[in-house]
Amino acid sequence: MPTIRLVTIVEAPVEVCFDLSVDVDVHQRSVAGTDERAVAGVTSGRMALGDEVTWEARHLGKTQRLTSRITEYDRPHRFVDEMVTGAFKSLRHEHSFNAVQGGTQMIDVFEYRSPLGPLGRMADFLFLRRYMRSLLTMRNQHIKAAAEAAGDGDDAQSSR
């Protein structure tokens, strides 16, 4: 099972980073290049334990839908979202937030299993893992920028 681990240091409080990370509107803005949008479940604002969202986006030339659910939630330290339905055989994304000097250490552990057995594993090796890492990095950079600019009222404002 491929696992992507990212560590992002943010000069903002843990609570701000956590709240931005569970906000559907912030997520949509962070991956705007894929035209990703929430189409069912929680479609705006912050998510909480048990909430589901269905995302529709264009990835790798194809429009896809993925429904995920918040399965663990310990604000402001950690939450986990897992795929309910979608293109992957399985997907689990753990988000952790640790206070460090000067801000927050955000840690993402993104585990997925591609469908199609050997073909899926080949896709992982050839391009999928790199593609997913790039998406996660782009999302984290957006959250970092929003959290560090929290004083100007942009993405730092919650809607739930």
C-alpha cells in the first residue's frame, strides 16, 4: 500500500491550522486547478466526526467522484478521513497537528490502495504516487498561506 508522508511547518497556532484543514471551502480553493467541488454531504464550512462529503473533480483527464467520511476527530490535534466510495480500492488520510516553537507542525499520512491489482501498482510506480504527493503538497501550501495570513480575514474565517 503506497504511503505518502508530508510534514509542513506553519507559523500559526494549531487551532487555526486544524480548522482550515477541516473546512470544505478552504479545500475547494486549495485544489482549484482540478475544478474540485463538494457536490453532496457537507458542501461548505467545517466538517466534524461522522460528516461525509462527496467531491467531484477532474483528475488525470477524467471526471471522478469520491465520498469521504471523518472517522476520527480530536480537535485540534488530529483527524482522519477515509474513502467511502471512489476510484481507489481504499484511501485513508490522517492529519496531525503538533505545536512547535513558532507555530504548528502539520503531518499528513496518506495511504491508498489502487484498484486493478498489478495494473494499479504499475500506475502507482509510474505516476500516481507522484501526482497524489503533488496534490497534497499544493493543498498544504494553501493552508499554510491562509493560516499565516489569518489576521487579514481571508480563508482563516470559518463558516460553520
